[in-house]
Amino acid sequence: MRRAAIERLLPAAYQRAAGPGSVLGALLEVMEALHAPDEAVLADVDALFGPYRTPDGFVAYLTRWVAMDHVVAAPRADAPLPLPVGRLRDLVAHGALLARWRGTPYGMRTALELATGVTGFALDEPPDRPFHLVVRVPPAAADRLALVTRIVEAEKPAAVTVEVLAAPADAAPPRPEPPGREPPEAAEPAAGVATVRAVGRAHVPAPLPHDPPEEPS
């Protein structure tokens, strides 16, 4: 708030006493200087809540707003982030999408790929073990099993048990899609089905539109 604006809020007698060189005038100058940093923050306050504009130190706080704080899960406030801050920004930017698909294979794979920057996660449901899920981690993400496990535990349906297995470095690539199914990037939207657009900088493929809709848990 400028000195002149503060002065106009004072009673008339004080305004007459706030001339140049007066004690009151000097106090008004100090008030203007004290307000300046806060006004600079308020003028650009929306930047604090933009995933790709907020300072690095504020990104972890924003994960709480989109229910992704389990990704950070630091035992101490000063502990380093378990993933690069750019990956964390991607997760925050896609928080609404992940919440919509939480509890589904698409939601889990998307969260894992955004957090690690690695594709090729395989989700298997053994026919002899109902309500059990096996998550196979590609070799490129095998060194981040703690992070992957936290995400899997948060994204899986509550009634499902899960085990996370790291694929060996010489493992075969993921199985191709069954005949008649295209990868998400090439899938053509079915009539009346809205595609999921990527938010921010990370590319997120839409779920296959011709698959039965998955209901989040």
C-alpha cells in the first residue's frame, strides 16, 4: 500500500501533520516499505498454486491438496524428495485425473509412470488368487521399489492384496496387447466417449475407449 493511500485513511488532523520531514511522514514511508513484499506476493499469488509455476519448496505441500502426499512420505521434514521435483509437479498437475481413476489398472499405471518416468509396468491378476494383484516393475525402475510400493498401496482397491516384483534386467519386454486392441496412444475414441487430455507437461495416454469402463474403488 502506497504512502499516499495510507495517508488518506488517517483523520484530517493526522493528514495535515504528515508533511515532508515529519515523524508521521517517516512512519508512513516505513509502512509502505513493510507492505511492499506482501503486495508483491499477492500480485502473483496464483503462481503459488500452479504445479509448474510454484517454487520447488512448495510442490510437496501441493501434493496434499490432490491426495498424492503418500508419494513424498518423508520421515523428516528436511528429508530429500524420493523423486525429482519435475516428476512431482507432473503428479500434482494430474491429481484430478489420478483421483478419478484411483483403484483401476489405468490409474495405477498412470501414477507409476508419472512418478518414475518409466513405462512397462505390468499388472497381473492370478486366476488362482482372487482379489490379489501382482505388479511387475520394469528394470529401469527397479531401484525405486520403495516409491513404487507406496504408490501401489495407495492406488489399489482396499479389498485387494498386492505384491510388487522387480523384473530382472534381462527380462523380456511386456507382452503385446491382444489382437484387436491398440495401444492407448493409437486408440480411436468411440462415439460418445470423451478422451482424457494430458495436463501440464507430461504425456498421459487416455484409457482404451472400447474397454469396459472401470469404476474407481
